[in-house]
Amino acid sequence: MEQLQFSQLMTRLTELIQQVGKGQFAKSGAGHAFAQEAEALGYTLQVTATPQSTLLLPVNMKRKFLFMLNDDALGYARIAFGSAATLTLGMKLAAGGGGVLLDNNVPKAQINIIGSIANNANITLIEA
């Protein structure tokens, strides 16, 4: 595999994650090898929560670790496993550092997120 700069690596990883979410994931080739390596090592993403339920992560039958943190001072976010997120239902990530760490019996279902403010770009996600 070619050597990539960190920013290139994160850009490519984001593209692959979006492809997985759209069902466009290659079953072979360089993209597949890259995704397998990223999956084995885990990765960190900065994501944005909006007032509309949005797909955060697709189904991942190999998910073994999940960490999410909301570092926004004002807006909270909620995550839902396997269904749309709402502002009243789901796991709450409180404003100012609310988070969740799952490392035992981690849900494999798709994960959706919703935020209480227009654009909360302060959500950090780590999946392995």
C-alpha cells in the first residue's frame, strides 16, 4: 500500500466510510485492503450533528469498540442504534463533554445521530 500523509489518510477513510454507508463498498482491490487496515486499527472522525436524524455509522458486524464525545458548549446530541434518532429518544451526549464508551457487547446496528442546535461540529467518534 502506498504511503499517505495523515490528512490524505483521513480524507480517503472518510470517502470509504461514505461508500460503505451507500452500499458502494468494494469487495476487493486497494480500497478493500485500506478499509480492512483502518478497521483493524480503528479510526477517529470529527462529525456534525444537526436537528435532523442522520446516519452516523452503517451496520458493522465487526465493531468491537465505540467512543463518542460531544465537546460543544451549548448543544446536546442523541444517538440511536438501528432506528432514527430523536431529541427525546436515544443515548444522550450532554453538552460540555458528554460521551459514551462501549467496549463490551457493542451494538453492530447502524448508528444515527441528531443534535439540538443547527450545526454541532464538535462530536468526536472513534470506532474499531
